[in-house]
Amino acid sequence: MEALKAFSVPSFQCPLFLTRNPISIIEKSILRIPFFRRSTPSLPVIHRKKSDFKFFTAISPSAPSTEESVPPEEEIESEKFDWYSQWYPVAPVCDLDKRRPHGKKVLGIDIVIWWDRNENAWKVFDDSCPHRLAPLSEGRIDQWGRLQCVYHGWCFGGAGDCKFIPQAPRDGPPIHTSNKACVAAYPSCVQNGIIWFWPNSDPQYKDIFSKKRPHYIPELDDPSFTNMMITRDISYGYEVLIENLMDPAHVPYAHYGIMRTAKTPESVKADREGGRPLEINITKLDKNGFTAKQIFGENRFIPPCLYYGYFSPGGGQSKTSSGGTKDEILSPVPPKKKAFLIFFCIPVTPGNSRLIFVQPRNFAVWIERIFPRWIFHIGQNLILDSDLYLLHVEERKLKEAGPINWHKACFVPTKSDALVVSYRRWLNKYGGTQVDWRNKYSGELPPTPPREQLLDRYWTHTVLCSSCNSAYKGLNVLEIALQVISVSSIAIVAAAKQGVISIAARYALVSMAVLCFVASKWLSHFIYKTFRYHDYDHAFR
């Protein structure tokens, strides 16, 4: 079963996360989306002989182009990006169960998220009990709403203070009030349906939310927009994840056959997949990220985690001449329809990252209110799987070259690589060439696991997603029910005496047994490929 997938990375000039869909009405209303475009008032038909954008030529992170608008390479210490003075997204609230604690890792820091019903708020603690360092994420919420370590029963309140030590004498000194009995509590907040945390538990940052907040996207809280989210743990690093999302040129090739892309004019089309020259202009690059403009859209990178853009579906189509310099807008852009493509890219450990993706739109909203989230996640997971192995191997080759030598190891001569080059430039100039892990790791990437483990969906998504986890359990129950019906039908036919059941009834029971058996086998295969493991072979696409 092919299901509806969300949309593409903002930088792509073709829809990402789009595939064939059996629901034709959905296909008509959503899937046929043109290239990305800026949301502008309706205009008459325009014939433009020559693009008036300046283009950033993607040569290397350090080599300037002739017409780039990036600030000069002057470095001062105050412009260095501080990885530990930022808000980091942790998980969508919709995927968290208030009845239990949840363990996560961000920036190499083990944290536990739990719902404090006494303060009616989500809390983020260090995932380590001060007693014997057992993980609090394996604990429980007790009857008084406290976080309890299940190793020895120590209990903690919403501020990280120890509330109860069972082994302490009731009439003895209040040892639970000692600072050594407290858990490190990180500043946290809920914004745009996502839990964020500040990776510094020093008391001076207790009120950091009032001074500095995560970047706010109002459309995610606007009821006229959809806000369906997906989260996935990925077996390659944060840097490669962001690069991949910023790379429009790989879409027709790495995701061929599973995504619907804008048709390339025959005058430009050079192969089956429809790759074409792309024009991208970087208009600003500084410590706070950069902005990129294309013919039909604007994208922003806001470090460390956010990359997003917007477009207005159903508007102007673009034609490019064989020389790749002429653009023709064939129809006006409607100002009311709007869609965003928002990616939160989270550094977990070297060689591992986490992606939270959401695509709010203010049209065809009813679709996501009818179909469950897991239906949409089928296609989105397939997209992520289709280039996962490529990027996993690529990361190891880049590691051998070293982050500072990225521009020497990679040949990026075309404008389609401008976003990737700009990100590497930002990373080298402001970010210290890579994520600051604060010497937690040796610098080596984890060994490459077997392919089935690398492309595993169960532990990287299914158990983390409330919708997919529920569907997985429900479909397994249905599979067992079909098998029971099949066996029971055969048993009834075999046990019934001659003449007790008519021949027609016998045939009906046998037919039902066969159909239920076949359906259970198909369902078993569907469950495995959807929720556990789905390989991807590019050679036969």
C-alpha cells in the first residue's frame, strides 16, 4: 500500500516526501504542487528573459564567488557559535505518554522527560539518579506525581529536589534535603507542540526562557494550518542530515520512483530522472545562520537545529530554456494558500541524529483529520530509508578527510550545491567545524551495523511514535485474529459430521479459511515492511 507522504525540503525545486497515493482526491488536492515559490500577490503573466538574481557559485566553503552576498571572512572570537547556549528540540508532545518517563539523548547528554502533574508541566532532568547513577528514564511516576527511581525508590520533585529516600530513618536527619541528593534539572519549555530544553542546568539559566526563546513559527499553532509531525532517529550525524535536507539536486535520483516531482521541460531534460540546473542565491550568512532565495521560495537556516521554507501551491509553473537562464511564470501565485516545510535537526551523538519534520498548510486540512498519522508516516519513512545507507557511508568518508578539508574532498562546482556549501561555510567559520561534544567522545564514528539494523524502523521510529506504535499493536492483533478464524473454520469443517453442515456451508467455511490465511500472510508482510524493516535497492528502481 502506497500512502500519502508529506512534502519536500524547502530548498528543493520539486516536492519531497510525495509519492503515489490510492486516494485520488488527495492526489488532486495536494500532490500536484509546483516548484517552491515566494508567497506574493497575484500577478499577470510575466515573461522574464533573464533572471535578475545574483547567484552564489558553490565552489568551496572558503573560496568566494564573484557575485556572492556573504559577509567577508573576518573572524572574531565573539562571533563564535556557542552550542551550549541554545534551545534544542527534544520530542513532539503528541508522542509522549504522561504516565511514564521518557529517555532521550541530545548533544551527547542523557536526559529524561516526564510530566509533573503537581506543576502541570513537562520537566527535563539529567537521566541519572544521584544515588547510584541508575537511569531515571527506566523509573515511574509514583502516586504522588513524583519521579521515582526504580533501583532504590528515591523520589524527586519538579525542581530536581529529592523528596523521599526510603532507606533513610524517619526520625533521623533529613538527608534527602542535601544538594547531593538532587537531580540536575534543565530549563525546558513547550513551544509549537515540541518540548525544548536548554543544555545547561546552572541556576543562572533558570529563567532563560524569559530572555531567549526558541525560534517561534506561528503557523504551527494556527488552527487553520495542519501540524502533523514525524520523528525519526537516524544512523548518520547531524551535519550530514542538514546537508542532505539542503541539497535539492539529489531528489530525482536518490528518491526516484517514490516521490512525485515537477516535470522537467523536454528542452532541459537530459536523463530519465529529470535532473536540471538549479539557481540558488545566498543573501545573508552570519553567526545566526543564513537565508537562501530561489525563483519560487525562500529558505532559512537558524542554528543549531532549524531549517525551513515556505511556498504557495497551485501557483506559477516555471519553464527553463535549454541554456538554463530564462524563466517563464505561466500563472499567478494565489496569495491565500500557503505551506511550510519545517525540519528540526538534532545532534544526538557522533554518527547519530534525530529529525522532527512537520509540514503545516492551510488547505486540504480535512485530510489529516480523517486519516491517522501512521498512514502518512509510511511514505515519509521510505523517503528517509532510500538515501540512509548512502549518507551513512558518505559520512565515514568525510570523516577520513576531516571537516576542515571538506572543500578539498568534495567537488561542488554547480549552483545547486550553494546551500550545502553555505552550511559548511557557516560551520567552519562560526561552529568550530563540527558539533561541540565537549570531549565526551573520542571522535571516532560508531562501526557500521548490518543493513537490517541500519535501516531498522522499529526502534528508530515505531516505538517513538504514538500513532505508529498503536497501529503496530492493533494490526498484530488483527493478524492473529485472522489466523484464529482460518484455523477455526477448518476445524469446524473437519469436526462436523456428514450432513450436519451443507455442502455450500462447507465451501463457504473453507473459502473463508483460505481468504483469512492469505490476508494474515499479506498483513504480516505489510506490518514487517511498514513498521520494522524495508530495504531499498536503487539498481532496480
